Amino acid sequence: MRWLWLIATLLSWVLCFTRHGAGAMAWWLFAAIVGSIATALAFVQARIEAHAKPEIMFDLPKRQPVQDKPAQREPESP
């Protein structure tokens, strides 16, 4: 997707400087500036994702099921 942003931005710059009317030139200049920002952010995002560490998954011990029985007492010796 970032490559599409780059191609669209470059095309906008070319169209901006080849237009003869002020309105068309302003429109393509605006598109080129917005495209430049979007392209830069897309490449920054790709760079961050490439170097990001994966989320840490903690292996928690499984809890023992709660037993409803009371603890049994050992018989007393005489």
C-alpha cells in the first residue's frame, strides 16, 4: 500500500507542475502535499512494525479446581 501512496504522490507532483490553470495546479499541489505526508507515515509505520518486538505472552500456571470437601483429619492414635 505504501508503494501505491508513493506512486500517487509522485504523479500528483508531476501533474501539479504541468498544469497551466491555477485551480488545477492548486488541486494537484494539495494532493501532492497530503500524499507526501501519507507516504512518509506509511513508510514509518512499516519500519516500526519491522523492528517491533512481539507481545510478551506470560504462561500463567493453571489453577487447581476448588474442592468443596473439607480437609480430612487423621485419626488420633490411642
